[in-house]
Amino acid sequence: MNALATARIEYETYTLPNGLQVILSPYAVAPTVAVLVLYKVGSVNEPRGRTGFAHLFEHMMFQGSENVPREMHFKYVEANGGVLNGFTSQDLTVYFELLPASKLPLGLWLESDRMRALQVTQENLDNQRAVVKEERRLSIDNQPYARALERLREIAYDNFANQHSVIGSMEDLDNATLEDVQAFFRTYYAPNNAVLVIAGDYEADTARAWIERYFADIPPQPAPPTVDVSEPDREERREVFVDTLASVPALALAWKIPPRSTLENDALQIAGDVLVSGRASRLYQRLIKQEQVAVSVSGGAEARPAPSLFRLFVLHHPHVPPERVEAIIYEEIARLAEQGVSERELERVRAQILAQRWGDNLYYGMQSPLGRALGLAYFAAFEGDPEGVNRALERLLQITPANVQHAVQQYLNTTRNRTVMHIQAGASHQGGTPTNG
């Protein structure tokens, strides 16, 4: 456990009077600093008829604010040697700048200006609505398997808050009015619905002064409405999807599982690695090496604050019936449920976790400024306590073979809450509409 002792992330947190949670994590590993703002809004917050708003706003936030003209946010950061980006998920929206340490005030000023006074105009709305619609065409509508996997989520969940895709529907984007998006901004892009994290090479006292200057007088808004994300227990659901863009058939499976930071979800994270992570994984060895029925297998357990999905996706040979691939997967899951995981396999997975989640990868590794900022922000937003970032690794490394076996028995080795989709390569079919199997 020496790795755990050296891997602890030090931080301090406080909340401004306007409700903005601030997390400071000085860490002089390199002369860089990450400025990250997480807004507690994602597709889960979108009601029927308003899908895609959270993702639309990810684009709107780069269209200019009171003191930053359109496109200048990018130019200010890049001209000063930095990089920036944003992303939206079911549960959150994140923006970040990774800058030279001396440019911390620039990152804070840019984020505060658009939190305070984003230019939500008809021109910007029309422009970005067109951009998002084109993104949907490119990333979903014209990509093999993408629409099928979007459909898989729709039928795997029963609650609309969890079902619909992050990118939203064309119809809802077309129907969005300026008043709709202005109200969305007021509701969710408020300091009391955000977490600001600064990680990297800086002095905490200096950062506090800049934060007070730029963020303290941004007015709060009424708390956003709460969302019911609960999911009912149900029987297996099956569907056949004809994908006119796919040249190879596929099998997609999903089970509803408990949310993140539960023992069951942690154990299923390990189970996912045992089954599909790398060439040594059980399903790679069985489907690709031994039986030679598939060309790829991927998946694993999500870790959402809502009921999550454990997903598997297999591209299989056209001459192999999908029922044969299904049977092999269920055999391996049953073997894991009956015999458990070996200590050797568990050690392999633990080594992967340490390398992948606690390394120095620019975006995800906890030893990088940005990875550290993301980890702190996630736990602050999802669990109300950034200290969870220091418990998460230890928790995963303490998962026992018995924990994994029990979770697989309860949540995977069953038809309950399971969704099965056979994706047919449909070059010879017309339309590509899903049909119930």
C-alpha cells in the first residue's frame, strides 16, 4: 500500500458567499496550472422536448461574453501557450484551461466572464445549433454502430432522464427558442451550481485573491430543480437493429447496475477489467483467441451518480450467429460468478488501475494537474466531498475476490435488467430502422 501513501492528493476547499465551491490543489510537478469549472448539469437535467441543451451550451460558452469577443477565448489561451476544451456527459459539463503557471489570472478571468455574462444571442444560438446538428450527423447519424448504441441506452433505461443521448434530437434543437436557452443558462450556469478547481504550480494565497476579484460578485440563482433518476427493476429486453452503415455484425449488451461509489459498482469495475481489459482478459481470450468468433470486444462498468450500465460490445464474424456469441459471454460470466476471480487476475487489474488512473496522463492521470482537477471536481460534485478522490483508489484496491464474485452473481449472471441488441450489418437493407426481436 506504499503507492497509496505517496499518491494522496492534497487540497483545500471553501465556498464563496454566492455558493461557488472552490478547490485549491497546489502541486508544483511542472510550471503549469489547470483551471477547471464543473457545472452540475448534463442531459439528465433535460426534460422531454428539451434534449441536447446541455451539449448545446458547451458550444455556446465559447461564443463570447461581456469582455471576450467570439473566438477570442481560444485565441487568448493558445496565444499564451495553453490548451483548452470542454465536454458534456449525462451528469455534468466541464470546461478547462491548461496554462503556463504565470497565466493563472487569465484562466480565471476567462471563466468568470462567461459565467457572469455569456452572450446568449439569437445569432449565437442559430450558429451553434447548426454546428451541433452537423456534429450529430457526423458522430451519430453517419457513423456505423453509433445510432444502434444510442438506441441501446434508450431501451436499457426506463427513466427518460437516463435514456436520451447527450447530443439530443434534431427536432428538439430546431425547436429551441432564445428564451429557452437564456432560461437554461440562468438556471444551471450559476456559481451556486458550479465547482471551480485550480491544480498545479501556484501559491494558494495568490489564487484566493484572484478568485475573490473575479468570481465573488457573480450573483447566485435559485437552486435548479432536482431530478428523479431512479430506475425500476424489470425483465430482459431484446431488440434487433439493422445498421445500414455497418459492414460487420455486432452484439451489444447492457445491465443496469448500482451507481458509483457503492461497493457493488466498485466490484463491477474490477469485473469489467477482468472480462474485457486487454489481451489477457477473459472475453478477449475466449471470443477472439480460442473460439475465433469475434474481432473485438470492449465495455465495462459505468460510474454515474445515477443507476449505471455495465455494457459489452462485440464485433463478430458474419458467419457466426449472434446467439453463439451471446452464449459464450454468458458462459464466461457464469464461470466468474461460480468460481470467482483469481488473485493473479486481481493483481493484474490492480496494476492496470494504478497505471491508468494514477499515472501522469495529461487528461486522466491523477498526477497531472488536469487529471487532479478532474478527480477533485467529480467527487465534489457527485458525492459532495472532494476527499473521495483519496478514498477511491484505496477502495478499488481493497476489493476482494468475494466482492467481485458476489456483484457478478447479483447483477450480471442474470436476465434481470439485461438488454440485448443484435446489430445486423445492413448494407443490403433499406432504411436502417430498428425492429423488435
